[in-house]
Amino acid sequence: MNQTTITTGRVTAQFQHMYTVTTENAAYTCSVTGKFRHEAESERDYPVIGDFVEFTVREHGQGVIRRLLERRTVLSRAAAGNETREQLICANVDFILITMACGHDFNLRRLERYSLAAWETGATPFIVLTKSDQVDNADALVDELTLTVPGVDVFPVSSVTGDGVEALRAALPSGSTIVLVGSSGVGKSTLTNALAGTTVAETQAVRESDERGKHTTTHRELFQIDDLFVIDTPGMREFGLWDGADYLDDTFRDIEALAEACRFRDCSHQAEPGCAVRKAIETGMLDAKRYQSFVKLERELRYAEKRQAEAARLAEKKKRKTKA
């Protein structure tokens, strides 16, 4: 290929600021140009797994990324720690498989957090309940998940017996890009291999004491499995919300429906008379823990918005000072 020819490829692996860009015929190890780096204002301006890019090929399988093509969807989270920064996970995904194992990993509050982030991307969330062969009450767990996140399809699967894998596979349209997210040890890589029918992702045994893995997947990588594109991700201990205030109602549809019956349209569900939400909690119609989760996530999103606004203000101030 001519070194001046610009071609289009997809980012299939990322190692800090080096990328594997794959075309129909080959894979190239790429960096970004100096101009690209100079013009990038934030992490969102850099390529991430799933991105389509324009690049030029150099010798020995090397390449240089020159332009990032427009994204359809982006999955991101707030970076861990005190830094106000968005951390991109992947781009251009159609389905987000929120993966949770039966047993110790079963956590409804974490599910609500992941679901909120998934709705915000514009992709379709699925819940995949792994290791269903290890419990006797998988059907009851599915019912609980369905009530917790209404409108989201739940798929109980066992990568050991193969139960449920075909049903999940059939629900994913040809050509789709999917990403598996969840804690370490829930079986994301094992599920990737089950969908492929062969080993494409490394796996490792989990500890029997807490059923947790040892972060076998150390970096994000995109695999092509027949007519699917699958992104496997490392287990995430934290998933801070970066955005999603507009999608709280999608995750907490039951609370939104109850709120419509409150006497006051701007009811905060704290001390106002005629609050249908508080009444539902008192009568047991609404789980108090679920409402507490709603309040916690709402506050976290408001706080994130304030921090982002302040960070943007300081960045703009610094930019003006530099130009002066």
C-alpha cells in the first residue's frame, strides 16, 4: 500500500497511546500524528476501542492515525480518584452486555449504575446473568433483575453447560458491535469464548472464597466472532458516572411512575404532603434501598455536572492566559 494513501480502519486494541488498527486485510500498529495530539483538547478527542479512523500506512506494519471519524455511541465513566476527567471505554457499540454472575457478585445497586451509564450511550443494554448452572434459583434472580431494570432483556447463561448462550446469540443482529462490562471474575472472557465456540479470550479460575477473578483481561480488545464484533473489558472495581441525568427515568421507571401521582409536580419526596413515592415506601410497594440508590445516583450526577462545569471554566481560563 502506498505510504501516502489514506485508508480507513477500526481500532481493535489500545495500549496507552499506541493502537492496533484493523482493516479487512491486515492489522497495523499505529500512533497519532503530532498535529492530532496538538489539536486534541481532552481524552474524548483520542481514539478508543471501536473507533473508525483514517490513517496512512508505513513500512513494517506501522501506521499513523490522522483523523477520528464521527462516533455513533460512546461508553465512558468518570475516572477514578479526585481528578475530574472522563475516561472513555469504547465507541460505536450497538449493545452493552451488563454481565453479572449468580452468587456473590449479584448486586442490584451496581446493576442500576451500569444500566444508567448504558442508557446514556444510546446503545441497547442487555443483562447477562452468568454461571446460572451454579445456583438453583436462577429463574427467581431473573425475575428480580427484570423488576429492577424494567424494559431491559435478561439472559441467564452458563458457559459450562451452554444453556442460554444460543438465545443470547440469536438476540444480537448480524454485524452488531457489543461490549461486555462487569466486575472481575463474572465470566466475561468465558462468555466471549462461548459466543465464539472457541478460545479467543484468555480466562483464569476465580477464587472459591469470594468468586472473584484476577483481572485476566488486562486491556480492552475487539474480537470479530463470525458476524459479531465483541469488545472484552477488564473488570472494573469502580464505575463513576460521568453523564446520564437525562436517563434516570429509564433506569428507575417505577419511581418516575409513582412521582406522577405526587400532589406537587416539583415534589422532592422528602417532606411534602401527598408524596406518592414516600407512601409507596411506607406500604412496601417500593423498596427503600432502591429509592436510596435513586437518590444517591441523582446526587452523584448533579455533583459530577458541577465538577465538570468548574473544570471547563478553569481550562478555558488557562487557555485564555496562554494565548495572552
